[in-house]
Amino acid sequence: MKRVAESTIRRLSLYLTALEEIGARGTRTVSSEELAQLGGTTSAQVRKDLSVFGSFGKRGLGYSVAELTARLRSILGLGRRWRVCIIGAGKVGAALAQYPGFPERGFDIVAVYDTDPARIGERWGDLKVRDAASLEADSSALNCDIAVLAVPASAAQRMAERAVAAGVRAILNFVPVQLSVPRNVAVRNVNMAVELEALSFALTNRG
Amino acid sequence: MKRVAESTIRRLSLYLTALEEIGARGTRTVSSEELAQLGGTTSAQVRKDLSVFGSFGKRGLGYSVAELTARLRSILGLGRRWRVCIIGAGKVGAALAQYPGFPERGFDIVAVYDTDPARIGERWGDLKVRDAASLEADSSALNCDIAVLAVPASAAQRMAERAVAAGVRAILNFVPVQLSVPRNVAVRNVNMAVELEALSFALTNRG
DNA sequence: TCCTGTGAAACGGTTCACAGCC
DNA sequence: GGCTGTGAACCGTTTCACAGGA
């Protein structure tokens, strides 16, 4: 497949959210202009983004909401459910484990790990916190696609490597550390400090 | 001030995290190459990023860790504490209210709001959940700089407008909705669905 | 007429490469 | 000799503008 920009994927996801919203309201058809407003871009951008994957619209008419929704879901790989494990049973891990957005969007949390004996064995809803020592041993039974990393910075690289050894092919990293992983493993960083400091910068330099 | 790219600010924040780390280890001096590795970029990028704000290094020697840390903190506006309110006392709001990273980084949570009578009045540590109806009335007493938005999608735009009316000049938006606010209000979006779907895409198109 | 799809132009960010200073 | 600071070249993304189909 043709090289696709990171930013394009990000926007496709936003378009999908918008489409699901307007689909739920019963609207049948949408123009690139409307989609652009809902996604916070321009109509040309919407058309360019979609054109990477094909021609889904009808000239003079716009896009079928139902069809475009299905296309985007398929492009983004949402036609199946993904198996997710959370590594690190601290505050962030706990919040994520409870977050309904994961299962709603097709991401099932199938395990939670920690190294702290005080936490291992704790009941978290349907799950029990497992010993991170069994990460690799669990891999064939649990078969996780994605690891959510929420451990102290000092443990992040090591745990990422172990997750990869356990067969994980994507990492959602909440730790403010630059992970080094094989190129075939996808990593997304979520760094609250960066977001806060970007706001701080904006407030300082215009406010 | 010269126009600064979003991406530059994001990286400055990463450099700062790295610098604090290596400063704590007692290292006195750092080269753009080392900083690049810790921040996940290239040495040329580090130098370009810094050059926007001045010349902080010594040719042949590198950068003083202490001085560069101080400079970055100043550039990012971290020389003071910021007042933050959380709007929406649901799961996400609760998790954020407890998150130690906020106060550690200089962001004090001074209020939590909700519209649900069942939640209003609840004790959250030092805070009590306040009625969102009093947002504007509270503004002179609380004087929030930043609002963290964690409400249902249908309420997001309305609450953002009320936060702005209450004097907030920056919004950290956890709701998957494109907010429309005056241009002098800074907005950062944190959208978990986008991150997950980007991983899903990556898994589908190479895995 | 309306709106998509898409080459071409414009823009902005990244990388290169080297002069300049320690 | 080593490493910064920076103009210039490069490259990918966004915007423009319009041909073409409903």
C-alpha cells in the first residue's frame, strides 16, 4: 500500500467519529465540506485524505454516510476486535482498565500486569492483576495484540521489550520515555506533560 | 515572537523531560546528539528547535544541563503554577483529578464541576464537586487558567463556551468533538479513540 | 448546478552541510 | 577536534483550482 501519513490516519479517525454521530441522527449523505467542519479541517483535505484509499463519493452529491462509515472502519482495521493488555496496575492503569471507551471501540482488555506483590492478585472487575513475570508465559493463551504501557519510567523500556517478546505488535505508551522497539512494532505515545506544557506555552506567549 | 511550530513545542517538552532526568543523575553537559536520542529525533532538529529561542550552547562543548533546563522551563511558561478546573466528574474526570502528574508539573486542580445532582457535593480529596451552574459565578474567586473538559460529547461545546465565559484561556479537551472557541483560547485535544485506531490501522496494514 | 477527485503550486517543516567558535 | 548555529536544499503535506461526472 501507498505510504500514508500519520496525520491522515488521525483525521480519518476523526471523520469516522463524526460520521457515526451524523449517521445516528439519520442523515444519509454528507459533503466533504460538512465533514471538514466536524473534523476540524478543510474540504480539500477531506477529499485528499479519502482519495488515498479510493473514490467513495459521488460528484455533485457527496458521500453516503453508511458506505463511508463502513469504508473507514475497514481501512482503520476496525472490522474485528483487538486484544489488549495493560502493563502497570497503578493509577493510570486502573483508570484505563475502567475506561468504557476501550470495549466500545472494539478493544478488549484481557489482562492487567504488575510487578508489585501488593498488587498482584487484586481483583479488577472481571480481571485479576497478574504477575508481570508471567507475561511471556501467558502469551500463547492470551495472545495480546496491543500493550498499554503505564509503568514507572525506569521500567518502561524493559517492559516494552518483554511485551514485544510476548508477541505484542503495538504499544500505547503513557510513559514519558522514548521507547526503542523493532520497526515492525507500532508505538503511540500519550504524554500528558507535553499537552499541559503546550498549553502553558500558549498561555505564556499570547494570553 | 516568531511563529513557533506546534511540533517544536512538543519536542521542547520532551527535551525538558530528558534534561530533568539526566540532571538528576548529575550530568553537567549534554550534546544535541545525546538530547536527540533521548527525545527521539535528530541532532540537527534539536539545534533548530533551540535556535528559535536563542543560542544556549557552547560550540565544541554542548549545552549546560542546568542552564538549558532553566531556559526551557522559562520558554514553556513553567516558572509559575497554573490553576486548573476539571469540568465533568465522571470516570475520566475522576482519574485526572487524582493524577499526581498535574501538581508535580505545576498544574493545581482547584475545582471540579458537574451538572448531575447525584455528583454535586461529592468529596474528592480536598475538593468538593461543584455545580456547573456556578462556573461563571466562581470565576473571580477561582480564577482558573485552564479547563480540563471531560463531559459527554453533547455537552462539550456548551461547557467549553461557559468555561471561556468564566475566563479560562486554555482547554485540555478529552471529548472527541471539534470545539469552536475564540482564537485567543488555546485548545489541545486528547482523543483516545484516535490513538487506538491508529494502532489498529498499523496492525492491519503491516502486522 | 453541485460536489468530487486530482494534478499543480504553495507552504512549512526537516535535513544537510558547513562556517564559526570553543 | 568537537559541537553549535544557521542558511540553503529538500521533501512531504496542505491548499488551490479546475476538469469531469451526477
